[in-house]
Amino acid sequence: QGHVVQSGGGLVQPGKSLELVCEVPRLTFSQFDVRWYRQAPGKERELVAKIPYDSVHPAVRGRFTVSRDNDKNRAYLQMNNVEVEDTAVYYCTVQHRIGGHEYWGQGTQVTVSS
């Protein structure tokens, strides 16, 4: 517990931007891959983006960007031009690059509404 701590999220208007932050203070972060998931009510959890390779879900491609700062043990999901359909609970996870346990953040609610 407490290996992955998320911040950000909240209410945002359509077309605006929001940045989600994932803090990983207790791991050798540079050795871990990062994934961002989201889950909307009544829908299956889906992978939004990940590092390495910077793959992005087709629904958010061109709008969302994943990045990391190893010196600060942080990962980010930059959400631009958000849409109502982006409303979901967003989770970040980290996993050692060779595999093993996937550590999950607590999740943060993103609500896109005018």
C-alpha cells in the first residue's frame, strides 16, 4: 500500500485540459513501466496509455499524452481537449520492466461536464 499515489482529477469542461499525476515514492521508479487505465460506470476498464512506447487508446489518440519524470518519481497523463466521454475513474499503475507485480494507484475521478 502507498506505493502509487495519484493526484489531479476533478471537474473539467469539455475542450479544456487536465493533468493527472502519479507519485511513486517507494520504488526504483526508473526501472518501472507506467500504465494509465480508466473505467466508466457500467463499462469495462480500458488501457488509456502506457510507457514505454507511448501507446494511446484510439479514443484519446492525439489528445492525451503520457510522460514521466524519473528524477521526481512521477508520471503524468496530460489530457487535452477533453470530451464528455472521457468521464471515468483514472488509475495509474507501475510494473517493473521485466514483469512481476503491478502496483495500482487509488484512482481519481475525472468528470467532463459543462
